[in-house]
Amino acid sequence: MKNTNISTSLSWLEVSRENILNNIRVIRKKIGSDVKIAAVVKANAYGHGYQEIAKILEDETIAFLAVHSLEEAFIINEGNFSPEILIVGYVPFEQLQEAVEAGFHLTVYNTETIEFLEKLKIFKKAKIHLKLETGTNRQGIDEKELPKFTELLKKTKNIELIGASTHFANIEDTTDHSYAQSQIDRYKLIISEIEDAGFEIPIKHTASSAASLLFSKTHYNMIRFGISLYGLWPSKETYLSYRLAGGENNLLTPALTWKTKVAQIKHVPKGSFIGYGCTYRTTADSKIAVLPLGYYDGYDRKLSNLGYVLIKGERAQVRGRVCMDNIMVDVTNIPDVKVEDEVVLLGRQNGDIITAEQMASWAQTINYEIVARINPLLPRKII
């Protein structure tokens, strides 16, 4: 997932070790020493780099690295990092033997998966976490289906029940957390039914980043720390809820800076069109900088004629459409811009900053998507 030397790359990312560790220290202080942390590193660690984030976390007290797929688990496993790996997404039947042999923990919500695991001819037990349906209606075991699972598990010899999880549907997008409370209540009920059936559940985990920051009752004995590990708030509503509850400002520190360099300076006369579709026309003689990246790299096309970048600490507006491999920005009023000057697309430069939230508002999306869709081929450097 890495490229060659960053100094020769057209676009690259810098990941702050100190900021990642600060965010871990923040959540550790909130949850206490007895609650485990599963650091969520799916989707290329939310765009920050699988290996880079795992390396930063290696010396921290992290119980699990949580990924979406077996493919992601093997990418992380290449680094021989000490935390165990929890696959939270679906693992097809034909991949289950590989997953169990590697020692990965599996998230299970189909009886067919349990039946397949029991038939495997290997000497390791499959470590599973049941995913419980509490109101998201995505992955999960509905309460009425639970007896089938418990009866099936009683007959197995090759499966070890390690954990039980759920996921909140509406804890980030609102300051009214009544639906989240209903999910907590349902989770408690289903857990009690599993325990009444004779099973112990060593690890109970429900809390995403938002739940971890807002509600201690969701912590149980493990949280899944995702977007906020990278210094980003799950939503404006999460931040508002946290502040209304008396939480301090500047709690989290974003860790990612995305940079490129100026590839060309063009002097464009008044009345000239810029880019595909002739969507922008200059109203004065202009100086345009061409930047060598585009929507292939993850710079959203919706930022056409809307976003800006930072050059010499000044804002340079995007002019014309974002191309596959290039964008054009207006540097008319920024003095002394030269070819190969450093450009910040996301992050801080001098006294100004472009946040993932700002970019998300331009693109009419969420900060998760802004960072997660940055091309994984771009080099990441820990600073």
C-alpha cells in the first residue's frame, strides 16, 4: 500500500504519531483502565494507512485491531503486530478455514457460518463474536432467531464464543438519544437470554466512537474506537451533545495532512474558460496553478468551483471541474507562487486549516467519506 519516496510523489499524506496517541490517551482517560480498546482500522485505517496506524499503536494497550474483511486482516497481519485481529464484516465460507487458521476473531450472525465452522478439519477453535440485532437492521441476530443459535452452539466443539456486539443506528446524527437507549435495553435483554442459555460472554462491546465519548453505560468491557481515533468527531451532533454535557473543547486532534505540489503556473487572460465543460470563466487576467491530483486520488469532483487549497498559508480557490488527475486553483493574489511549492489539500498550513468537516460540507457528505476515499496507493508518512 506504499509508494516510493514521498519527496518524489505527486501527492502524499502525513500522519501525526503524537496526535493519534493523544486521541488514545483521551479515550483511555474516559473509559478507565479496565475497559479494552478495539482500534478500528478498516478502510485503510479510515484513509490513514493500515500499517502506519498499526505501527503507531503497537506500544499502546490495544486489545484488538478491527477490520472489515479477511483481506484487510491479512494486510494488517503482515506487520506481526501484537493486538489480536477482529473481523467485523462478513467472511465467505471458502475463506473461513484461512481465517480460523490465522487466529482471527470472526463476527457471526448466520447459523450457516456456525455450521460451516464446526465442520472445518483444523486443530484450532474458531473464535467468534455474535452480532446482535438491536435496531440497525444491518448485520445481526434478531431476538426471535436467538434460540436457533444457542441450540446450535451447544452442540459445537470447535467454536469458542468470545464476545457479543451490537451497533447503534442513531447515536451520531441526533442529540435525542432515546433510540440509542432502546437499543441498549434490547442488547441487555438479548445478552441475558444468551447467558440464561448457559453461555459466558467474556467480551461485551457496543460502543462506537460516539457512544464511547457520550455514554459510559455503553462501554461494557470493550469499546470499538473508530473515527475519533483519527481525531475526527463522528458528527456535529456528537460534538454538541458532548459539549452540552460539560465536555471540554479541543478534545480530539486530527492526525492527517494531505499535500501535493504545484505542477505548473499558467497566466490566463480575462474571459478564458478553465477546465472541462467550460464551467468557469475568468473575469480578470488570472494566474492559475495546476495541481497534479484529482478525483482518482480521492479529491471529490463535487469540490469543482467550490473548494479551496492552501498555498503559502493563503486560500486558493478551485477553478473549473476537478479532473481525474488534475485540479486548477487561482493564485492570482498569492505572491511568488512557484512550481513545486507545497500545497495543503486537507490539514493545516501556517495559520489556516482545511478540515475534513469543511471538505465534507462542500461535497455534501460526511468526514468519514472524505478521509476513507483517499487513494490507498498514495504514500503515507508517520511524522
